[in-house]
Amino acid sequence: MTASPAAVTGVYAAAALLLGAAGIAKVVRPVDTATALRGIGLAVGVGSVRAAAGAEVAVAAAGLAVPGTWPALAVAASYAAFTAFVAVALARRLPLASCGCFGRPDTPPSATHVVVDSAAALAAVAWALTGRGSAVTATFHHPELLLGAVVATGLAGAVLTNPLARVRA
């Protein structure tokens, strides 16, 4: 069974929006991401995190606005890298307090991160294989997809940052 083009568009748009939102957050607050990366053995500073986060925002923007296979594959590669980071942290049982996804203390790396990042990578690959035009154009032609993408982005962000855990703390 294959996903409908509308479903692929909505999930891909949500993935690209989430990528951009996370990138912006890390540009503004890079310290926790740098700490998380150092936790798996990558010696990076806040300047490197800001530069990579700026590239993340550019990839997300291109993924949404630029038609073609390559922007979608860049989004997929970003999420594949995030999946690998979390998988390494989980496999090594690293005591990271935060995954650094949104540039601030949020949640430690978890299986949920692996599922969300993997699903986003797969959606980006599916868009690369089936998408026509830009994701922005596709979602504006179908307002329900735009609304769904925005809602899905917010829900994914909430799941990954777990705001309820901070309320209880």
C-alpha cells in the first residue's frame, strides 16, 4: 500500500517546518546542543552549532520552497543524521540531560526521537520520489494540508521537548 500524494505532502511539510523551527532555536540558543554533541564525543563549540543550525534552517527553507529531488534529500539527510545521533546516544547509554533538538534543555534522547526523526526522514525521501513542485505551493493549494502540517509540527515539537516534564519539575 502506498501513501497518497496529499499524505506525503502534509507529513513532509511538517518535517521541513520542524527542521526549520529547531534550527532557528539552535541559532538563538546553541549551548545545550553543543553540550549534547560533546556528550557523544564530538568536540564542537557554540559557533559550530550556530553555523550548522543556520545550514539546517537553509535546508528546511529550500526543502519547503524549492522544487526538486535534492532539497528533499537534504531534509532526509538532516533527519538521518539526527536519528544516528540519538541512536548512538541510546546505544552508549549516555547520560545526556537533553538531546539539544531545540537549543535548550528539553528531553533526553529517547526512542520517541528515533521514531519522529526516522518518520521525518522517510517522509522526505517519499517527497523526493513523488513530490512535484514545491511543498509550499502544494500545501497552499490544499489548506487542510497546511493546517495539518502546522498542527503536526507543533505536536512533534511538544513531544520532543516534553513541556509537561518541566511543569512537574
